[in-house]
Amino acid sequence: MNNLLRKTVGVSAIFLVLGGLVSGCSAPAEPGTSVPGATAKKIGLLLPEVTTLRYEEKDKPYFTEALTSLCPDCTLLYANASSDASKQLQQAQSMLTQGVNVLVVDPYDGVAAASIVQAAKAQKVPVISYDRLIKSPDVAFSISNDYTKVGELQGAALVDKLKADGVATDKGGILMINGAETDPNAANIKKGAHSAIDASGYKVLAEYATWDPAEAQNWVASQLTKFTGQIVGVYSANDGNGGSAIAAMKAAGVHPLVPVTGLDASLAGLQRIVAGDQYMTIYNPFREEAKHAAMAAVDLANGKTPESTTTVDGIPTFLNLPIAVNVSNITDTVIKDDFYKASEICTANFAAACAKANIK
């Protein structure tokens, strides 16, 4: 090799090394952002059911919106289990086959979903437990609402309403419709509700566990016959079951209706509150929950640690705080947050009630 060739090769090598150093010293990505020039990531979102309308109407679009903003190059893989744990496992396996980088799973069955975590772990794919907890120590991160606090707020609201109405503790008792036993969140909601109700002096006449509105309605109908004239309130863990309890009471000719609680701030639940049929619901800021789930997914996809506020069963967790909603603060909560517009709540059938409550 002559001297000129040696010099040319040497200079080229220097530029190659310098180029590598410059590219290797780029600033690290901020939490919740995509890495420029990195391979596009695939994020899987698995939701549990369609019976509760919030999942398709709120969680999915909110998560999609947040992910698109945080990581425009990311691809979202989506599936809904339609209340079938086996189907949800198959959906997760399909996403793993497609090369998903992170799975965000709201489990239909929190115990059965441990199989999803196990399958993902085998492929080194982190799993985020979203909204409902997955019973697995290998969950990478958890995003949820403070469901014990949810139950506390529901139970306290019902007790306070009964006392405000002058209902004596020895006049009758409360029916409790808790969530399904396959849902770990339901246990926390029940625990919180009992902490308020058990200390109130009002007795619990009977309890039932389901997220199925038809089952809830049939059960309440049977209890109305069993405890005729003794039911002073109905604790319902969510709006779906609350609506069923109200339907059962109306069918049985109960008048006036006793106070009924709820959860999810569903459109139907809010309209029942405006109409005076349902007393209250719980509003969890679902947009924030979905946003933090998307942030955590992008962080994990980029090898970063998501922001947490606490730990649950040893798993880093971000918890949203719930808000109790009744007719007096619908405007300052769900409408203010654009969760629902006043026009969506105050349709023709509810216009007069909305006007009376100054909801506009």
C-alpha cells in the first residue's frame, strides 16, 4: 500500500469513528416519548368486555389518542375479550406472535390473566396491568384507580344520604350488589364500601356478586320479595347494576325509590341521577388513566422506568383518585372534563330535569 492510500484510509477511518461517537451521544428521550430513529414499536391494548360501555367508548379512544401523541410511529394492536378469559389469552398470544413490544392488559379475569403475563415474560415482553389488577408478581407496571377509595366514597355517600333523609338505622337495611369475584378490583371496592356501611349502624340484608346487569336485576327482584318494605338503600358497585336495581324496583312498584349508588359515570347513570332515580356515581378520570397507561407503555418500550405513585402487591403502580358525583356537581366534574357534554346528558327526556338542576 503506497503512502497516499494509507493516508486516505486513515482519514476515512477517523471520520467513521467520529461519526459513531456523535451518533452515540444523542440526548436520551424524555419519559413518555419515542426515540428518534428507533425501530417503530408495537403496543398491544387488551380490554375485557363490551357490557360496560366505558371500555369501548372511553378507554380505547383515550388510549389511542394519547399513544398517537406520544409516539406517532408506534403501531397499536387492539382487541376486546368480550367477557371471555380464554379469548383474551388467545388475543395476547396473537399479539406476541406479531412482535408486540409491550402489552397493556385490562383483564377480564385477574387470576386467569396471569397466563398472559407468563407467555409475555417468556418472550421478554413487559405487561402493564390496566385498571383491573392481574394476580402475577411478574407484571411490570400497574395503572389503576384507587378502588378501595371508590368503595369508601360509595358507602359513605349512601350512609350520608340515608341519615340526611332521616332514615333510622333500625328501620331496615341495605342490599349490596358487589362486583364479580373474578375481578380483583371488586374485592377492593367491596372492602371500602363495607368500611363505611359496617360502621354506620345500618345492617346489610343480603349481598350478591356480579358484573352482569341481568343477573343483578333478577337478584334484586328476588330480594324485594324476600325483604318487602325493609330495604332502605341499595349499594351497587357500578352503574350497570345500579340501573338493574332501579329497573327491578320500578317493576315491583316500589315508590319512592330508595337511594342507589354506582360507578363509571356512565351516560345512563348520569341521566338517572339527573332524573332522581339514582343517587350517585363515581367518576374516575379515565382520560388521565389511559394517558398514563400510554406513557408507561412507551417508556417500557424504550427501556425506561415509568412514573409511579405507589406499589400494589410489590408492583410499581400509578393510581388515579376517584370523585363522587351526584346531581349537584355533574357540571363541575364530568362536564368540565369534557367526559360528557351537557347536550349528551340533557336530551329531550331529561331537559326539564337538567334545567331544574341548572345543568347546561
